[in-house]
Amino acid sequence: MKRALDRKETVFVASMLFGMFFGAGNLIFPVSMGQLAGRSMWQAAAGFLITGVGLPLLGVAALGVSREDGLLGLSSRVGRRYGKFFTCALYLTIGPFFAIPRCATVSYTVGVERVLPEGAHAAALAVFSLLFFAAVLFFSLRPGEILTWIGKVLNPLFLFFLGLLVICALLSPMGDISEVAPEGAYVSDAFFKGFLEGYNTMDALAGLAFGIIVVDVIKSLGVDKPGDMARSTVKAGVFSSVLMAVIYILVTAVGAQSRGMAAAAENGGEALAVIASHYFGAAGAVILAVTVTVACLKTAVGLITSCSETFCDVFPKGPSYRVWAVLFSVFSFLVANLGLNAIISLSLPVLMFLYPLAITLILLTLFGRFFGNDRVVYCWVTIFTAVAAGVDFLNALPEKTPVFFYLKGGAETMADFLPFSEIGFGWLCPALLGLAIGSGHRFYKAARSL
């Protein structure tokens, strides 16, 4: 039994972790943020790195130190029913409902759509997504080979193509970042807007989902004690996090520079396509298509694998891993044909609800020793956070959403009474209140037992 991974094993695990994290949203949202933030990109990037890099690392570390066998066990510290609800909601969000379909639509939007006539888009998207998910299913049905395929093959290929595009953009910038004025919320609240933009990557949710894969891989490499496993997990996570942070900053800068010659695009996918066309012309579409498709393919494989394994655990008497993998792939194919803009719009309210719950669960797990991992504290914090996050969910719904429409007025009124709700942090004070009540209840029980 060894106490830690050697350098080579750490690099391989870090590469696998990076490869599963870095996908569709990690490409399109930083470049879009850069276009809108302009000269405020550094403040925006600082906020983005917290939710796009820091929280995913903490999520993986939380699973490593918790000694739980996955998100179900971790979230069940609140309660068994809540554990099942949160686990299913999180995996469906980063899986077939939003993140997996987004992988296909981003690949199509930036790599194929621009070279086709307007009337052929629907049919072309259907054909492209069918081929994409056939490849995803092929790799997903071989989960034992995930370290090889993602860590050693797809990840280096992705980095090569992305690096080629970024280097060209930085050596010959399209504009001066200091001359690009920020737009929208980036004018006055660039840091907080960047923080919320990091929600769209879904990486903090993915950190809780992928954590068990990392822990299992580290176990298979001979590290078994919880403390040693946690240290090895954090070490590999730091390597992958540094790489992600560097790429985020570079891609954000490229997006900001592009405003020197182009208007802000409707989404990051279109922005990437414009940038690639500027530097490489017709060849830019091919280079970008390969870059994005490889990035999205490897992320989709990791997501299908995690979702299928988790649903096997949550529903032990249900379908097998292979059946779940097929079902999720087929459903993702259907959702992908809604298009990129629709998927982004529909995912935002769900992320505004789930992210606060994920953040509080991660922090409670990491600092659980200070309150003995008392279930009462978990429950009070989660209840108060969920109520406030529900308000954010309702307020983030599209304007013409018929369902819950009659609740939006009440939600807007409630948001007016929640501090920091105007910058997307209405859940913070309720979470702290729940922590205070839970801690007080714990101390009261301890005092009575004396």
C-alpha cells in the first residue's frame, strides 16, 4: 500500500480530470465574457476563476475527504430523500438535460453551422448530433478505458488545436483590450457577473460528479487511506486547475481583443467562429471544428459514464449501466436538436437553484469537523439556502414562461428583501442564518446533555 501517487501517475490523473472538466461551456463562456467585459476582463476573470476553477477543485476535494462513496452518500448527510433528489437533479443537469446536449450543439454551432445555408441547419444539426452521440456512446460503453482515452489521447489532441488558435490570436491581436468598453452588468459589477458566469460551465456540479471517478482511479493506483487519498486528489486537482485557469484567462483575453474588429456575438460559439475565420479564413472553420468537437466529445464521455454509474447506484434494482448509457445518449440527442441558444436559456434558472446548494454542501463537508458533521447543521443550512435559491430560480425563468408565471411576482418581491440578490447572491445571508440556527441548536443539545 503506497501513501501517494508518483509524479507520472499524478500527471495522468490530472490530465484525466482536466479532460473531463474542460468541454463546451469552458470554451464558449470565457470568450463571450471577454467580449462583453472588455477592459474589465481581469475583474470578471477573477470571479469566473472562483466558480470555474476553485469550486470544482473544492468539490473533488470534498468527496476525497468525506470518505463517502459518491455524491449520494455526501448529500444524504442532509437526509436520505434529499440525497436522492439532489443527486438525480445534479446529474440530470450536468447530463442529458443540459450539459451533454450542449456539447453537441456547441460543436455544431462553431464548426459546421457557419458553412451551411440557413435552411439546412435543422437537418444538419440532426445528422451531426447523431454521429456525435454515436461516438460518445462507443467510448461510454468502455468505462474501464476512460483514463486512456481521455487522459492520453483526446486531451493532448484538444490542447494542440486550442493552443494553435490562441497563440495566433495573441501574437496578432484583433484589438486593444484597454480600448474596449464593458457592456451590461460588466460596467459596474464585473467581478460578480464573472462569478455568476462561471455557473454556466457547471464545473462545480461536475466536481461533485467526477470526484468519485478520480477517487476510484487513485484507489486503483494503490492509494487507499482516506487522508492519503485526499492529498493525492488535491495534488492532481491543483495541476488540472492551474491549466484550466491559464486557458480561461487566455481565451477571455482573445474574446476581449476580438471586439476591436467585431461586435459582441450572440453566444460564445459564434464568437469563436468569427475569431477563427479572421485568423485562418476557410481553414479556421476546420481547425475550430476539430478543437471544439474533441473538447466536447471527451467531456460528454465523462458525463455519460458518471451519470450511468450513479443512476445504477441510486436505483440498484433498475436498468444496467449499458441501458442507462444508451438512454442518456438518446435523450441527449433529442435535446441537442433544440439548439444552443435554447439550451443555454433553459439551463440558467436550474443553475441558479442548484449552485448555491452545491456550494453550501461542499463547504459544509470541508469544514464539517468544526461541528462534528452534525446533520442538524446540514439541514438548517440547506433548507434556508433552498428557499432563497428557489427565488433565484423563479426570477431567472424566461420572461414568457407560462408555468410558474403567477409565482414570479412574489419571487421578485421576496428578492427585494434578500441582501445581495441584485448581484445573484440572495442565498448567502439565508445560508449564514441557517448555519447560525443549526450551530445554536447543536450547542443547545450539547449543553442539555451535560
